[in-house]
Amino acid sequence: MFLSVFEMFKVGIGPSSSHTMGPMVAAARFLDTLRASPFHAHGLRASLHGSLAFTGVGHATDRATILGLAGFLPDSYDAEKADACLAQIKATGRIQPPGLGDLAFDPARDLQFDFGPALPGHANGMILKATDAQGDVILQETYYSIGGGFVVTAAEQENGGATKSTTPVPYPFETAEQMLAMAKASGLSIAAMKRANELVFRKPHELDQGLTRLWQVMKDCMDRGMAGTGILPGGLKVRRRAQGIHQALIAERGLNMTAPHVINDWISLYGMAVNEENAAGGQVVTAPTNGAAGVVPAVIRYWLDHVPGANPARVGEFLLTASAVGGLCKHNASISGAECGCQAEVGSASAMAAAGLCAVLGGTPEQVENAAEIALEHHLGMTCDPVKGLVQVPCIERNGLGAIKAVSAASLSMRGDGQHLVSLDACIETMRQTGRDMHEKYKETSLGGLAVNVPNC
């Protein structure tokens, strides 16, 4: 099993990797299919199903779908151009995908929210159609947004996921047990094995440049979040808090009476800053999702700014280790809140961050695996219940607390020798089973939990 670090960490836009980025990617795939088909389309239609319908407005799924059909992509998204394009589409009822000419598409008529039963393949389903001059469907495809910006067609989902690379890699671990066995046999760290796998597909300088860019985008997002003010969009009137917390912490620096637990406020600040930016629709890095985008960068920033001896040159090692653990979570369970609840998003992110921190603190592969397990174990059963379908409450604070748990998990693992009772594999399988048994109203539908017990206005 090979899942690239650049698949686990993708540059994109907020507020949701599965509900915003995924539909945009799916639309781009549909356009590619349409360009390659022998049919000449006159119009486009789209329908959103399951969680994409129930929380689609709050997650900007409708906007993302329209812009995706217009040719926009998450990693090259230009907000100013997108706003102008969206206004033109709504005003004219026409859309102009690159290479396909001028097509009929009236969002009020041709974009449908289907609040009936979810499609059979996944909670996040959408159907895209191309029509002829008479309005008859000439091309149709069903897509599932399976978390973290990953998208598969219905056929790919039935076959166990998207088409996987058949290129062999030197360390093809599919479980944590295999990962540890390969690390022991090779004498390599988890990051070194992951790096060797990546270098099958790209040159060393390409890998290093890509990792550097990921951290730069994460850091820039965090800095914007710590400087931002005002009210977040969506109607809940949630005000940004990161800037105020940051200013208060700066003012307290150097005071002799500062309590040791204030370090938790710094960690929470970093995570919340990222997710306030995400909630505002800013540029983020899926880590492994948008809803959990703040955990990994928060822990990296904590390490760099607060831990003696931290070296920025080792951020790539952190990200490679974290992506190895994230890949295990995705491969053997899920990173989708609509599939397994928030345990799959913030829980997986916390496990990834704990593993990365443990690695750069000098932990052995066994200690790294233990750190990931501790962090994930104590998120098991966490529901996904965003108020009003927005990635704001409880999501923003939850990233701060997930980062704190990651730091604690890494620290605890470093106090031991890596031997422990519950394996990471057992914990990931438990997450999968718990997600399977969890009621649908607690899986990103906003039909249960905080979403129905907190006033929406």
C-alpha cells in the first residue's frame, strides 16, 4: 500500500476537504471525462446526496460544485476570480468549462439537494450529468467524496477504491505491525522508509521542495489566523478569537508568575488559528482533512517555537512520519467524518501529529507507534455534529484540544520503551467498527448532538 505524503497533505481551500474540495475535484474529473467522450454537451446538472446535501450549504458544497464545473481546482483556487465567475453563472444561467464551450447551467434549477436516503457507496455522494440540446442525459457519473479531498467513482468504490499504483515501493506496509517489522529489519526510521517509498515517484529535490511548501502553506495559514479579526461567515456569528488569545499570550511572556499550563493555550491558539482561517474559506492544507487541518501544524509550531533544540530542517521528517500513520488510518478505517465521525478526522490528525512529534523528539519506531495509538485511542467514539453544518462549532476548538492530546501522547510514549497493550492496528480497527455502528445523525449530517442542542441563530 502506497499513499503519498502529498495525498495525505493537500493544499486546498476551506471549509471542508470532503464537502468543498472533494466536490470540486469530482467536478474536474467529470469535465475530463466529458472532454474525452464523443458526445457534444449542451448543459450540465448536479445532485448532492447524503451528508453533502444535509450540510452542503454550511460547507459551501454547492459553491464548490459550481466552481468545479467551471474549471476551478482547490490547489490553484483564486478567490477573486471565483467570486466573479460565480456571479456571472448565476446571472446568465450559463457556464463555460475550459475546452467545452458555453453550456447551460442554472444553479437554481440544475443543482439539486437530495435529502432522501444516501447513495449506497458512501455518505458523501454526488451525481453529475451532461445533457444534449433536448435536455436528455448523454453522460452521467456518480462520485463519492471519501474524506481528505479524495474522490472515487461509484465503480472505483465498488472495486475497493480508486485505481492504485502498481509500481512497487521498497517498504509497502499496510499495517502498523508490518511497518514496525520493516523498520526493525531495515534499521530505518518510519520517516526514512516513507522517504524511500516517495523517491520511487519523484526526485529528492522535488520531495524536499514539496514538503517545504506544505509547511509554508500551513504556517502562512496559521499566521493569517492569528492576525484575523471579525465574525466568521455562515450565520452563527462566531467571532474569531485567535488574535485576541495571541495578543494576551504575548503580553504575558516573561512574567514570573505565568502558570505552566499556559503552554496549552499556545498549542490551542495555533490549532484554532488554522481552523478559523479554514472556516472563513481560506487556503489550508488537509491534515488529513480540512476539519482537522489545525492539529498537525499546531504541534509542529509548538515544537519549533517552544521545544529547545527543535530544528526546522526536520519538519519534513515530521510530515513523512505523520503521513505514514495517516495512511494507515485511511487504508484500514477512514478519515471521513461522514463515514466514521470526528474520531476519523481530529482523532486521525492527533495520531499523526503525535507520531510526528515523537519522531523528531528522538523516539524509536515503537515509541512513534505507541504515541499514535495513545492519541487515537482517546478520540474513539467522537461524533461529528457541526452546528448549522458549519466547520466552526465544535470544530475550531476541537483542533486545539486534539493538538494538546497529540503532545501529551508523544510525551507519554517517550517515557516508555514502546511496549504497550493496545496496538495502533487494534485502535484503528476499533475506530472502523465504531464508525460502522455509529448512528447516522452523529456523522456530519447535523441531525444530532450539538447540532440540535445549540441554537443556530
